[in-house]
Amino acid sequence: GAGVSQSPSNKVTEKGKDVELRCDPISGHTALYWYRQSLGQGLEFLIYFQGNSAPDKSGLPSDRFSAERTGGSVSTLTIQRTQQEDSAVYLCASSIDRGEKLFFGSGTQLSVL
Amino acid sequence: DAKTTQPPSMDCAEGRAANLPCNHSTISGNEYVYWYRQIHSQGPQYIIHGLKNNETNEMASLIITEDRKSSTLILPHATLRDTAVYYCIVRVGSRVGGSEKLVFGKGTKLTVNP
């Protein structure tokens, strides 16, 4: 497709389980971002990838969160030992280059029971 | 922290112009003003951005004051589908190195009423 694709769109998991969220950015976009949005709240920055540079992980809330971007394209956000407070919409965005406008996916709704 | 201040909510009548203000009194010379909006249950959508000149596209107009300390997003003929949260963000543009992350504040919840 032409836009940013995220999967799954919804994920329900039990507390303590690990989850993986996937993001397919727009082809050719070198920058990729992960944000999360808790119910009724604003967007919280998590991590940023730019080309082959080291990612900016400054927004990751704990060491249970990690992300990787393989081949400069697809990215996976992994949350280990999920907690109920991890429940949120996880949004991925890409841009053609740093400082350019972001295109967002529709997000993954994560519910931790 | 976000470097912008916006009213938490606004109302507008359908068909009328919606004028959304944003204060960014600490903006630097190389920082652009970006506007995004988020319709319920969707990811944010880019609207427009500008440096110092007023800008217009098919979605909206952006008016930036001469001192660049504030701006106004104008939706000329608001429709019910424009009901959303509107975010004003300042950010260094790509031509001067670009900044990595967009910092979203709380935005303005615009409700367009029939």
C-alpha cells in the first residue's frame, strides 16, 4: 500500500506475556518513529530511527521496551513481560528524511489484561 | 516538553471558518511551525507547516505573526469531518539538519457543530 501499515490492528494479551508490534513504513522513507497514546492522552515519543544511524531511544519507558529496524525498512516494537499500564495505542510514523513531515499509520491497540 | 501553548478546546459552526491559535514565544529562528490533526481513532495527519511566510494548501491556511511568536491555523469552511484534536508543533526543518522527534502537546479539541 501507499501508506504506513501497522499490524496487528488490535492485540489482547495477558499480563506477563511478550508482544511484538510491526510497522511497514512508506517505501523510501529513511526516518521511522514509534509513539504511544494512552486513552485520552497525548502522543508520547518512544523511539526514532534514521537511516543507519544509532536510534534515539530516549523515550522508551523501561528496559522491557525495545525496537529494531531491519534493512532500513520494517520495524518491530517488542514489549516484554507486559503490564496493564502498557495498554495503549502504539503508533508508527515515517518520513522521507529527518525534519520532514510525518505520515502515521492507524496504530495497534494493545490491551493487557 | 512541548514548546507551544494551545487552548484545550474550541467550537465552530459548520460552514464557518475555524481559527485555531497557537503561541510559541520561544521559537528559534530555524524552527518551523507544523500543524497536525488527529481524528478519533486514527493516527495524526499532517496539515501544513511554515517558517515565517503565510502558507495555504488545499486543507488550510497558516498565518504566522511577524515576530513569529504565535500563529493561527485557519480552516476556511469547517465541516463536521474537521472535528479532531489539532496539534501545533515547532521543529527544526530538514534543510538545517532537522530534529529527530516531534513533541506533541495536548492540542486543541475542535468540535464542529451542525
